[in-house]
Amino acid sequence: MAEAVVVGAGLRGMMSYGLNAEAAGINLVAVIEPSPSRRAAFAALHGLDDDRQFASVEEWLAGPRLAEAAIIATPDAHHVAPTVAALGAGHHVLLEKPMAQSEEECRRLVEAAERAGRGLHICHVLRYTPFFRAVREVVRSGRLGRIITVEHRENVDARHMAHSYVRGAYRRADESNPMLLAKSCHDLDLLHWILDDPVERVSSFGSLTHFRPESVGDEIPDRCTDGCPVAEACIFDAVRAYAPESLDLGSEITMLTGIFPLEDPPAFDRESRLRSLDSSEYGRCVYRCDNDVVDHQVLNMELASGTTVSLTMHGHSHEEGRTMRYDGTLATLRATFTGNPEITVIDHGTGEQHAIDFDGSTGLGHGGGDVGLLSAFARWLDAGAPTDDAMLSSDARSTLVSHRVAWAAERARTTGQVVALPAR
């Protein structure tokens, strides 16, 4: 069984990768995490002794080599240093997306991997879902004919938008990546992977329209704990979201891994959670926050072949999910990636509709993508890290291509100009 250490025991490190590793064929042998409570919780889940628990990357790398690979799931702003250090120490790295917060940092990571002769792969987990593999297979088979235009939508549940991009860590442009990279780098990567057609020009429009002080009256307080007169009707009420009367074990682990700020050592009783709402970002009214990232954006792309693509991201959906349409010269593919995913191909000449079969039984974890990625990484490690393994396709150079589109889109949005992407 492949072995790896985990750097960062937050939501992704603890839950997405930590809880799926064994099923995917990876034995997690150490954890590097500065928070004592998270470190202890991760160690307890995986039976790690004290000498396999580290507070810093420096402490970990100062000791004996424990595994061939590292899964780095630190916050976006803290990807570069641990990745460069791990690569330099001879580890293959599976890095949480986005890669970094600038093109220069991304190029530094790519160069560090190539200099060290180690693999650097990015956690674009949706590539590893049966659903998107089926979409790609249909598009690449020629069944649709030449692809003329594509519509891709990322529909973000409004409550998710409020948690992560209004109250949460990704709410401010000066502290995080542009919204299309922070939220939609999966989607840009999928379009790159499915179409294999370079983006040459982009335009983009978007703004912060709803989650603003002007959207409510003066009677609405700064915090949900300050006696809001519309609390019972508000879907964003923080007390209902973060301090219900009781929590199950899964909710406790989720809160521990960073979805909600707890005291350290953590206490899960309701009084402690209410105290946190009185002082933390998560207790604020969603219309009284310091957020400034967009809550909706449209990106238009012209590809090298002449194909046009539109990507819409918005945070005002009734449910989380992606919808897409690929129109070719022979047929149209329509697909929905939600709780009940489906893919349909409609022939232009006959109008006949054909449902595309795929394994939809993988359930939670990005539609099977979390365990799918880890399984591919495990097979890649067990096979000796081959350079031509198509099963592990989300390498750093490929990721850099789609990341560059996000930064170009932000330039287009903020300047109102069409931005060209030179090939490099």
C-alpha cells in the first residue's frame, strides 16, 4: 500500500483525503498541522503515535523520511513553502487546488518539481469522477461532431456562498484568489481537460450585487446574535446555521476542521458556539460583512479552434450543482452534475435522445472524485511514478494552463477589456 503524510488537517486534509485514503489504497503515516486540536483529532482517526505528529513542515523534514509522498492541504496562501520544501526533500506531492495565488508562484512550483524530478499533481478531483469522464469520452469521441459552442454553469448554493465567500476565508480579494480561481478552478480545469483547445481571448463581467449593506434596512443589526427582527425568515441566520441545539459527530468533526472557529481546546456545547458567534466573522449578518468578491460572474472564451465557451458562476442557487451544454455539428450534449446526475445526447438530424450510462453510485465526496483522485495517486505511486500514466492527469503544468485563464478573466472583468492569452 502506498504511504503518504498529510500537511494540513483542515476540512480537505481531515475529511476529503483523510477519511478516503484507506479505501483508495493509501496509508497515512504522519500529520503536519499547527493546531493542537486538529493534529490530535487526525492522529486519533489514523492511530498515529506522538512521533508521527508535527506542528510544522520544518519539524517534519528535520526527522527521518516517513513516506514517499505528501498530500498538502493547507490554506491557499500557504501552498508554496511546504510544497517547495517537500519536493526539495524528495517527496512526490499531491497539492490542494488552487496551486497558488499568482502565476509567478505557480511557475515556481512547476519549476521546483521539475528540478527535483518529483511528481507534482493538483487535486482537481472532478477529473476523476465517473460523470466527467463520461462527458469527456463523448466529446472526444467525435459523436457530437465539431464542437461549436459550450455553456458551463457553476451554480453555488446561496448558503454555501454566504459561508465561504461572504463570511468566510475567501470573502476578500486582497486575501484570496479571484473568485473564478477560488471557486471555479475545477470548472476551468474541466473545460481545458475535456476540450484540449487553448483559450486565446477572454472577456468577463461580474460584480458583488446582493451581499451588500444596501440590500437591507437600518433595522438589521451587525450580528445575527444581536436580536435580528427577521431571523426566523432569514436563510442566512448564523444561529440556525452554526449553533443548533445539538450536533452529531460528523458536524463536530466538520466544525473542528475549519468550517467554524472554535476555542482551542475545542468545545462543542451550544454556549461555546454562541460565544464564537458574538466575536467571529461567522456571526455577522451577511449584509454587514467586509466582503468584496463578486457574487456572480460570466466569463466568455474564444478558443484556438474558433469554439466559443461561456462559464457562469453565481452564488444564488437553490442547490449546489453544475450544468453544461456542448453543441456540436452533429449532436448536443446536455448534462447536470447534482444530486441526481445525468448526461443526455440529442442527435440533430433525428432529435433522438440517448442517456449516457456511467457509474453514478459513488455518492459523496465530489461525486466520487475524492476517492478517485486518491486511488489514481496510489496506483501511480505503486507503479513507480511513471511519467506517462494517463490515470493521473492533473499535473502542475496542465493546471497552470487553466489557472492562467482565471487571472486573465479577472483582468478582463476589472478593466472592461478583451484580454489575450499568449501561448507560453
